[in-house]
Amino acid sequence: MTLIIGGAYQGKLAYALNQFSLQESDVYFCSEEEPAMPPVARVVSGIDKWILALVRTNADVSSEIANFLKNRGNTIIICDDISSGVVPMDATSRKWRDAVGRAMPRNLQPGLP
């Protein structure tokens, strides 16, 4: 599994497609409106948006991420870094920001506690 994380509109997808010789047809684009687990795809782009959909439905994000990671050994996951800037005022945005922060290092980077 490969995690590519960085600021919005910084070329993460273009980098992944170029680095791994892939086409846009290899990419699944997550939506903040769809809480269903992304299908198996070579690249899952915008996992932060999927996490937002989960937060909005009060799903157990940790469990959903753990289930998502099963049998996805060579998946490339792309996530926008949403940890910078002013802390959001509304509770849902704060919960989303926390959920993405917890999911990225613990679940997607092997070897971290």
C-alpha cells in the first residue's frame, strides 16, 4: 500500500499516475456524499472525502478504515492534508479533521502504533 498525502491541488494524482504508469481509468474518486466503502481500485483518490461522508453519518471511522484496508495490498491511497490552518468552528468539520488525522498515520502507514 502506498499513501500519498499533501495539500489540495498539489499534483498528487498526476504524480501517482506518472510514478506507477497508470491511467485515470485506474482511479476511484471518493465523494463526500457517499459513505459506502470505495470499491477495489488501483488508486483511491480523496479518501479524506470518504471519511467526511462517514463522519456525517456517525459511522465508526476506525472500523470502516480497517475494513477498507483488508486485501488492498497494492492500492495507492491519495489524501488531502487537512490538518493545517484555523481549527473549524463547526463540530462536524472538527470531527472530520480529527478522524482524518487519526486514520492516516495509524491505519495507513505500516509500523506506526
